[in-house]
Amino acid sequence: MNVKRAVRAVFTAALATIFVFGGLLFTVKVWASADLSYRSLDYDVQIQTDGSLTITQHIDMRLRKRTDDDDNVKPWKQLYQQYTLNGTNLSDITDISVRNVTTGQTYTQTEPRNPNGVSKTEWNSDYANHWYIADVTNGVYSPQPYEPIRDGYPIRSGAVDGSKTIEIGWNIPFTEHANSLQFDVTFTFVGATTLYDDVATFQWEPFGETNQTPIGSLTGTVHFPSGIDADNSWAWLHYAGTSSTSRGEDGSLTFTASDVRAKEYLDVVVAYDASVVKPPAWWSGGGATGAGADAGGDGGSAHSRNDANAVGSRSGDWIHRGAGSALDAIKASEAKQEVAWRDQQRSRARIRLAIWIGLALVVLILCTIALVSALRSHLGMRYRGDIEYWRDEPDVSPSSAAKFADVLDLKSHGSLSARQMSANVLSLASKKAIAIVPGPMSIYQGIDLSQLNATQLATMIGSSATDRQVAGTTSTIVLLPVCYDDRERENLQLSQSEAATLRLLKVISERVGGPVFDLERMNAVCKNWRDGYESLEQYETACDNEFAMLGATRTCGTLARVSGRCAVALAIVTAVLHGIFYTITVALLIVAPALFVGLFSIQYAARTSLTDAGQRLAGQVRGLYRYMTDFSNFADRGAADLVLWDRYLVYAAAFGISDRVLRELAKAYPQVMDPDWLDSNASDSLLYWSYRPYAWYGGGTSGTSDGGGFGDSGSGSDGFDPAAFSANAGDIGAQLNAGFADIRSTIQAAAPSSSSDSGGSFSGSGFGGSDGGSGGGSFGGR
């Protein structure tokens, strides 16, 4: 395995996977999130002995920033819940209290007021931090005062004409957005229970199909009066989404619902022994005592049914009454609904599981093919010959050697294009087509550099502090006379890429206005070179064609890339569909591994493999690379090796290891650090300007040029700058919880059918069925 490439592929695949799922979460949050949502909603319900329900809600809500049509921020001022009174299953709502848990403030009652048209100052001073109850049957823009008990429906047998929409709201100070606002809201549902000979029963609907506010996590507990436990009570949960039900040790009902969407409803159907049901104290004129007194609010609450002034003010009965026994009929109805729902969901769940399993199998097959193919593709990149070291110039040009370094994945520095350009320019200097001297062209005014004497130039620069200071900032290129003589140029035996490089330099010299130019001047004239890309493309094409003509490589890894791309495409499509329409947990469990493996395979798979001809040339290139990096370890060299120095430096630039090779040469030949030895023996060599400048700065043994010589590509101001030739993504925790619950529910639903229903044990999960229970709540804000 290519460890370097594998690490890079793992990092890229992991980063892309995180980016895709982060983008999915962000998109779902922005696109699918409501302006107002309940992060969590917890119900605590106490069934009173007179059949009324005292309901406490612990609400944690999120308010997103919103704007009007003119992009002005539209603040939040009022939060509310609406319920339907019809006299049949809900006659009245009393004992209201609201507490802001976030601030610790208990709100007091005020008159209802729609916030439209009320200034911020007036609203915050006169209306904020109060709650209200209003009749909004005729619209929310003209809320009418509602007085509990007085304005409620009488409790009596038979249908009641009409209905009322009652809004319980609480005013908050001007708020642009809030990630979490917590409130406790308590009230009592009156007339929700019907009393039969054997049981008392009710169907409570905390929120109905008209609700537009999504709820992230819903929990609830329903407590029975003393004397009721699991043996003499029965209950069912109607909810089409993912839910769970259970019993407490005292027989209390506990239920949860995950990821409640807008327009979904939830109903709790309860029946319990009728013997515990008793009339309230006020019914017999007993004053403010009894169950109703326990349910009363604080001084800021609405009228309690125990208010002495309310005694006798209500007509009708204190509880709805039904004829005969009802438990068997309730059980039969609920059993029929539950069995029908379970059968329906079982078919859907099995289809869904089949899709998941099929998806997992397809993903597994694609990922296996992609991964195995990616790993095998690297076998063709390996050199399988017996060449350990190669001491001569390889049978490929410096430009093609740079390409081979990438194919063999040698440890090189710099991009391929930069290394090719550096090597080609150095090769031209080595073949005496051009000359390269340190420093800007300005320090050579009046000097004919085409007839240069390197030793004299070194003495001249070394004698001037100013020239020494600027010598390391850039390099000057000199096109020698041979460049303009076709016959003499043929004797240089330039490769295709070297000839293309020379043509590019000649075009640049024409723009400069002469055959001598430094890199800074070259950069300046190339900045606004509109047609420069044509010359550059010709050069790049020559380099590509030269390598292609070798027949050294062929394309490989196609199967890995195709399979990987299919896995990635399937992963993204599935992630989007499940993230928006189902659950992101499935996407995370199945799709994330597919996305990661697919991307890893695409990144890791080799693009090319070596042919038989490529094996021979690769052995030479790899052997030369190893020889140059181990150069100082060879003690049995003679003077003949010195003639290869120039070419070694050219190929070192192709490999991106110039600095390392210069250090190795200095270790093997310490005399190169001696300026006198250089002046006498190497003044006509590329290595001269790589080591000679050290004499100007007090010497040194690092072997790294500070004198403007060509080092590794991209090495900064002290090396050749190839750029001069260029023409320049919600709450993931909550979503995962909901998702795992959904998966568990789906698997359970797909299990073989049971011959019996739950029988009201309230254990397992909810099911779809009848709605329209007491309340039919709808939540919102304005």
C-alpha cells in the first residue's frame, strides 16, 4: 500500500463526508425548519377525581430570525396555543398559569391584544410578561375576552350546537430570535371525561392536525386518581409517527413521540374504573376544597372552579354521562384500529426494510469492487526490476523524469509543472544554450554576459556589498548566441520539451526587448500578456507528447473510479432523500460508509500503470533518484563522476530534491565549499553558482543556495520561479435520537403479526386511528 497516498485519500474522503453530511444537516435545517418550533415538550397530566384534567406543559422552544417582505427583521412578541371547545368532549379551560422558566418570572393575566401595530416601547412596557385567554372564533385579529366558567359550555348529555376556538397566549418582549425559551404552562380541561356505569373515559388530543409547529421530542405522563393502577385502567396512544408507551409502577401512563411534524396529531384514549369518580366540592356547595382546589393556580391564574362566586353559575352537570357499560366497546374499537394499523404498517415496514437491505447490499458490492480495484491498481505502478542504483543519465528527458517521479510516487517537492520547468531551464543551461547568473540584470550593466567569465563575475559581486545584498534576491537569464543559430542549436541535441522551453524563453525575450532579463523583469512583462497562454499551452503540449511517445504507461484504476463514483452518487441521493423525507440516521449508518469508501477509492486508485517499456525506464529513473539521495554514502568514486554533476542537478530539479542533492554532493566532495577550488575546477558548471556565493557570506556547509541558483521549484526568491511563465454546509443529537427510534420502530413493525392486540396495557408503541379528542391543540407565535 502507498502509505502517503492512502493517508491523503483518507483525509480527503473524511473531509468530504463531513462536508456532505454537514451540508445536508444545514440544508434540512434551513429549508425544512419552521420559524417556530418546540425543541421539546413534556406533559404532566393529573386526572382529577371529578374527571377534569390538570395539564402542565414544560416547553422548550426555538424562535428563528424572520423578515418581512422588505427584508426588515420581524420580531416575535406573542406565543399561543389554541384549543376547541364544543361542549361534547371539552367544555371549558380554567386554572391557567404561565411561568417563564428562562427568566424565572411568573406572568400575570392581561386583556388579549393582537400585537400588530403596537410599538416596541408600548408593547414591552404594557403587554409583555403577561398571559391572556381569548375567544378567537371570529379571527385572531380581533380577539374577544373570554371568562372561564362564565363563557364555557354547560356540561350536559347530547350534542351542543357550534364550537369555540379558545387561545391561551403569553406575551414576550420584542425578540428577534432565540435558540431556547422555556415556559411552564398549566391549565385544567373541564368536561373532557364521560362517566359510564363501569368506567370513566376520555380521549385527549394535546395537538391536532391543524398544528403547524413541529416538535423535536415529546414526552408525557398521565397520573390517575388514588385507587387506579394498571389492573383497573386501560389506555391507547394514537400517533402515526415513531412513539413508545409504557406504565409506571403506580400504573401511570408514559409516552414519547419523536420528530413530530406539522399537521400530525396525537390522541391518548383512557378508560379507568368508575368507582373513583366523585363530584367536585363546589357541586355540593362545599366551598373551595377538594380536587378542584388542588388544581387551582396562583393569584395570576384564571377563575378556578372552586371560586365561591362561581358556585351555581354553571348550568348542567359536572361530568358528561353515558348510558350503560362502555369498556368492552372501547376495547373492541381500539383493538380493531390497532390490528388494522399494525397490519398496514407491517407491509410498509417490510418494504422499507427491504429497501434498506437492498441499498446496503448494493453499497457493499460497489464499495468492495471500488476498494479492491483501487488497492490492486497500485500493483501496476510498482517497479519490479532489479536496478537498485543508476549512476548515469537515464534514457528520458528531465521533463519526462519529473513525470516518472509522480508515476512512481517518489518523495518529491513541488508541483509537476514547476519541476518540469525548473529541470528544462537548468538543462538548457547545462547544455550551454543559456546562462544563469545570480542577482538582477541591473548589476551587470556594461558587461557582455554572453562572453561571461564566471570567476570574474564572482569576484566583481563579492567586492561590492550592494551587489552581494541583491545577488540572492533573483536570477538573471542570458540567451546565448547559439540560441539564434539553427545549425549550432541542432548540435545541442535538445529534447522536445527542452526545445519547447527554449522557444518560450525566446518569445519572452522579445517582449523584454533583449536576450538578458532577470526573473523580476520576466514576471513584469508576463503579467499583462494576453496571448501568453498560447505559448504556454504549446510548451505544456510538448512535455505531454514527449512522455506519451515513450509508451511507458497505460491507464488503470478505471473500475475503481467508476464503482467509487456510483457509490458516491448513490450515497448522496440516498442521504438527501432520507435526510429530508425519512431520517438522517439511516443515511448516516448506511450512506456515510459508502460515501467515505467511494471517495477513498477514487482518490487512492492509481491513474496509470507501467508497461514493459515503462518498467525499464522506471528502473533507471528510480535508480538515479536513490543514487542521488544516497550520494554521500558512496566512497569509491573517481573524478569521472564530476562530469555528471550538472546533469545530476538537472534531474534533481526534476525530482524536486535539489537542496538534498547539493547537501549530498557537499558531503561527498567537501572541496566544493572551497571558493578557490570552484574557481579553478568548476567555473563552467551549474554547481558553481550553487556553492560559490557562500564565500560572500562567510561560508557554510548546508549546501543550500542563497545566491540565486536554481533549487527546488517553488523555493522562493533564491530559486527559479516557474509562476513567471503562467497566465494567471440542526441539532444532530436530536436527529440521531429520533432516527434510531424510527429504525427500531420499523424493525418492530416488520415482525410477524401477533394474534392479539395490546388490550389497553399501554406498552409498546402508538398506532394510527381515530383523532378529534378533547383539545385539538394548535401552537404558534406572532
